[in-house]
Amino acid sequence: MELASKYNPQNIEDKWYQFWLENKYFHSEPNPNKKPFTVVIPPPNVTGVLHMGHMLNNTIQDVLVRRARMRGFEACWVPGTDHASIATEAKVVKMLKEEKNIAKKDITRDEFMGYAWEWKEKYGGIILDQLQKLGASCDWDRTKFTMDEDMSKAVIKVFVDLYKKGWVYRGARMVNWDPTGKTALSDEEVIHKEVNSKLYYVKYPIVGKEGEFVTIATTRPETIPADAGICVNPNDERFKDLIGKKVIVPTTDREIPVFGDDYVDIEFGTGCLKVTPAHDINDYGLGLKHNLEVIDIIEEDGTINAKAGAKYDGKDRFVVRKEIIKDLEAAGNLVKVEELVNKVGTSERTGAVIEPRISTQWFVSMKEISKPALENVMNDTIQLHPAKFKNTYRHWMENVKDWCISRQLWWGQQIPAFYLPNGEYVVAETSEEALALAQEKDPSITSLDQLIQDEDVLDTWFSSWLWPISVFDGITNPENEEINYYYPTDDLVTGPDILFFWVARMIIAGYEWKGELPFKNVYLTGIVRDGEGRKMSKSLGNSPDPLDLMKIYGADGVRVGLLLSAAAGNDLLFDEKLCEQGRNFANKIWNALRLVKGLEVTDAPQPEANKIAIDWFESRFNAVLEEVDANCDKYRLSDALMSIYKLVWDDFCSWYLEMIKPEYGSPIDKATLEATIKFFEKIVKLLHPFMPFLTEEIWHVIGDRKEGEACVVAEYPTVQPFDVTLLEQAAAAFDVISQVRNVRNQKQIGPKVPLPMSIMTKDTTVYDRFGGIITKLANLESLTMVDAEVEGATQFVYKSDTCFIDVADQIDVEAEKEKMSKELEYTKGFIASVEKKLSNERFVANAPEAVVAKERQKMADAESKIKVLEDALAKL
């Protein structure tokens, strides 16, 4: 089979992915003869397309799953998407307006849902299709959607269960309000952006004190008509006498009290705080504490109502801001205006500026239900990788707030609360159960038509917190075979930004409905950033299209580029050169394959040097495999890949293949070729989780495969005993070879010119075993052991061995003397630093014995080197 001169991923990636799908290699079923290894995908929004964060996250998951599959586990990676209530509804509303000239308010809920499902079927699978280009080995037969019928039933069942336990309640609370989407938002749906703003200093006249006033500073003057009090610190001598008095709210004739509370920082601002309970979360708390009036002047759509005054009624809040400033200035109440930069909360989905607003919503009481989730992360029953995130997790969980779970939307699971004509309500899983419960409250109710279901839907996170359970139908059918086999899952891979909003809630749900953890390990990826440290975002225009990258560098190249720089929990600064490095690595392996496949075989006896080379690489492979396994067990995938990278690039390509490669045009012995092919197969299996496409191609090229055989399900290598002494001897031989090559470069002697070399040593073990290899790879004319120095030869020192290369008249004596003098000076300086360390009694007394011995060996080697250099200089 003739191989292409260059590896072309475009020719093989689709081919092998279809091969994997057709042979059902990714599919999983409960298997009592195997241990399960389960991963559930963090479901991307159904509105989404692949970005660099998805690339990193899903590559890591794929590495873990592919490795587990090859190690004999029943690997199950469940894919799926999240219905993303706010984002999807916004897209459907936009589509209706632009394509059909239909406004949401002009159609029924059922009609809107029909259009939404049509949109989802058309666009909702895009990101999952893109993940296949990446090589994601998900069990696509198990693909779930958070609004699938069974998934929705689980959500409703959980809501009713929590309501019956008293942990779901309905009440008026301060929430994040999106005036464009006209819905409440969770904290994680609010993006805080730095904006150029203004700080307005405003005078509030003191009642009964003509000409006296207090000054407050605000960034939101449009809320002044809703002020209910002025707060000062009772320890502030400037305002102590004002407590209990009243001031007049500018633009109105209302009088409001001045009260004391140490919540106010004496040193901050003017020391006086305007308190607007209806429009600020902190003010809301102060208002409750001090029994202040709640004056709500902002409507759902962000317009100001008549409570602020007739002249502002019906106008947008930002229009009113400008008008109020003009009115304050005209009345003499505006003291000054300062420029400032502050953070403003905006809706993640619509971009609207968030309005803190009191709204009647449904909440989950979180304090008690979250206790097991805190305890079992703190005691490492569930492990976070890296562990540094435990502190963040603990802070969030110890300060957990009740969860607002209602959204004023249509796309989502409709809240199963049904209102009676008298305003009471019942909560039930089905309308039939709701009717029965309603009749218990009011026997006059005879039909469902007399009940009105709550218009709101549940927060999308209220679906996804059940994800590890609900994908296996573990809520509505808690004892089914799949939930009992696959749950708890093994590894969760996600970003630290949703550690609380999703990860913690899944842990809460796991202990509440399954009585145990939902996953054993949480691998927290870093954030992919650009060269300036900014989070990669298509809106910023600093994020490349992952599909374009894969076309240029291949999926394997992009995977390698991301993983090599992506230590767990650490942000990675993405550079396209990383992908180029990945592509170059693929080409290096491909060229090694071409070399091996191009070798002709002979029945001639195996050279002794080849036997040594094979023994060495066998040990080297197992030593690296041990490193890789240890790093994978610690979720240090970047380190694991780097170990494989060096094994392939340095050990296999640069050393092993050069050791066994016959003279140009000569055949290779059969035993060596067979061993080399086995090594290639081992490397391919070790590398497969990281570079699945390339390795599957090579697996089928390097050897004959029976039907059903594939790299994706090949048995992963296991560590075998290896010879440490052999590895040390080989490392010594390679150092000597490298130094001979350095001499050639320094003396400008071509690599094809054979050179005689002599070595003066007290221990010939390395040269007895690796002499033939040194002779071949250093292109030596001869290699001899001597008891005395070789007159006129160029020298270099390896540890305590002195190596002599006879380059006859090819050197510049003066230049050589200068070089040796510099090396002598450096070595003397090195000895001085070691002597200083060894003369330190604390170091010698406290350092491990092996460390001290190593320093003494360094000293002895350097002293030997100095003697050799001094003698060589004298002779020159």
C-alpha cells in the first residue's frame, strides 16, 4: 500500500467517524460483566454553535471516555442539549417577526409552542453535528433534550415533590428583571459590564430647616421618585442629629425619614444613602428592616409609571433619567455631576440593562436541601480538580440564597400550579390530579375549565440540575436497570463559571432524589482566552471558528493544540500556532509510518544493536505509560499528552527508528521489523484518546485487521516491568552521541565524515552495551577505550568520562583555546555554587540524603571536568 507523502486529515476524518457510527462502537448497554464508566455532557444550549470553550470541554471528555472504553469499561457518554428558555424564545420571537410578520402577543401559547418546536427541529441539532467533526464519541442513540416528554415529566415530578416537602414556595421577592424579555433572571444570566457612567450629587431639603439639606450621590436618578428614606451611620458625627428627622424627595412633595443603620460606610460617598426598596436589592433589605414604604415606579417593560409623577408616566426609564436631571438642575437640587466607570448588570440573552424588581415568583428554599452538597465536597467524597476550587464552592454554598425558579416565558416546562376562581391554588403533576385537589378545596368546581394554570415556566437550570439522573429516567422510574447500572456517573467536565449554578445544584439533586452523589469527580477546565487575556467570544470577534480550524489543521491537530496548553482549572491563552504544532505532530507520526512501511525485510539474523534498541524502547514505553496513567488519574491530561508527545517525537522517531534503520537501500531483519510494528501499535493505542482519527487510520494501515477490530476498541496498554538501569545507560549513550554531534557543528565537520573516538573511563558498562549504537548514530570510524589521554584530540567530558575525537588539522587552535577557557571559567563558577551549598550546615543536615549525595556527585564530576579542560588547554 502506497502512503500519501503528507498526512491529509480531510481524507480520513469523515470516513472513520462513519465507520465508528456504523459499527456502534460508541453505543452502550448495561453489561453485568463490565464496570460502567459514565459521563454526561454539559448540555449546550439548543441555540448554540460550536465555540472554543466547547472544543476544549468536549475534547477533554472524549479523551476520558475513549481511554475508559479501551481499558475495558462499559463507556457511556450521554449527549444532549438544553432548551435554553430565554435564548430560544428570543430567537423564535425574532423569527416570527422577521419571517412571518407575527407578534407573540397576537398568537396563543399553543400556536407559539408549535412554531418553537419547528425552530428547534430545524436548528437545534447543529451543535451536536459539529461535535461529531471534533470526534466526540458520544452514544448518539441516547441523545436527550431537556424538554423531551420523559425529561419534562421528571421536572414536573420534582417540582411537586419539593412543594409537598415545603421547599418550594411562592412569594414576592426582589429579582433580576429583564425589561426586554419581560422575565426574571437568575444571577448566572446577568452579565456585569463596565460602562462609562455618571454620578449625580443631589440635595434633599431637610424639613423644618430652611436652607439646609443632605446630599446623596446616585447613578440612577430616575429612581428618586421611589425613595422611601435616607440612611446614615449612627456613629457619623456629621449626621447624628438628623436621625428621626425628615427630608423632602426632590421632584416630589413627599417627606421621607432619615434613619440610622451601620450598613452605611462613613467613609464612602457623601455618607448619606438614598433607600429605594422597590428598585435595589440592598435597599430592599434595609426597607424590610426599617419598615419603609415600597414604591414601585418601574413597569415590566422598563417604563416609568404614574407613581413617579404624571410628567414621567409611560416614558422609558432612560428617557426619564435625562428629564429628571434637567428638572433637578432647574430646581437647584443638582449639586454636581462626576464621570465614573461602574459595572452594570445586563441580560445575557437580550442585552437589556437589568432592573432589580419586586416580583411574585416561585422559589426553592435552599438552606437545608443544600447541606449534603456542601459536606460531601468538603470531605472529598466528590473531588474537584483542581482542588483549589473547594474554597470558592464552600463560600457559595455557605451563603446560598433561595433560588428563583419561575420565568415569564412560554418555552419551557409550565409550572404545575393551578389557580381556583377564589385565588387559591393547587400543585399537581397532571391536570386530572389538579382537578381532584381543587374539588377538595371547593366542591363547586366541576371541570378543568374553572382552573387556570400558572402562565410561567420553570428556570432552565431546574431541568439541567436533574441531568445525570433524568437522562437515565431515574426520577420517574427510580429503580430501572439503566439508572441502577450507570448512576452515579464518574466524571463531569465543565467550566468553573457554573460550579455553583449547575454543578452544585446537580449534587443537591443527587443527594435529594438518589441519596448519593451524582458524579465522583469534577474536572474544571480553564477559560479559553486570546493573546490579550480576553475570554474568547464571537461577539468580541476574537474567537476563530472551530470548524475552520479543523479544516486547516485537522481535528486531531486542534485537539492536541488545545490540550497541550490546557492544565485543569487554568485559563489557556489560545494561539493558532498551537494547532499548527498539533498538525506538525500528526505529520511527524505519519512520516514515521511511511518509513516503517517502506522497509524491506530480510531473513538475516538480528543485529545485536537492534536487540538492545528493542529492549530499550520496550522499557522506555512502559516508563512513559506509567507517567501517562499517573497523570490521567490526577486529571493532568496536558501533562499526559506531553509525555506521549516526547515519547513519539524524541524516543521513537529521533532515537529508536534511527537505531534500527538499516543502511540506505538495505533490508531490515524480520524480528526487528515485527517488534517495530508492535511498538507502533502500542503508541497508536496510547495516543488514540487524544488523536482518534490519525490513530484509527494508522491502526488499519500498520497491520491486517479482522472484521470488528478497530483502534477505538483495542485493548489499552498496561504497564509492564521495565529496566531502569537500561534506561539510564541509554540516556548516557544519547548524551555522548549528542555531544559528538555538537563537536561536528562547532568544528563544521559534515555528518557523513566518519570520526575516530576514544574514551577514557573507569566504567565501560555503557560503552560495552551501547557501543555499536553510539558508533552508528554518531557516525564514528572507531570507538576504543583508552587508559591515557589522546594527544592532539578534541575533548569533551561526560560526567567523569573523557571523550577524545581526532579531528586532525580541521580545527582552529586559537578559537578552540578561547572556547575551552570560557567553559573552564563557567565550570569553576558552577563548583563555587555547589561548594557554597555543601558548606551550608543546615542544608547538609536537613536535606534528604539522596539530594546531598547528588550535589557531591555534581562536585566530583565538575572537578574531573576542570582537570580535563586544564590539561587540554595546556596541550593546545
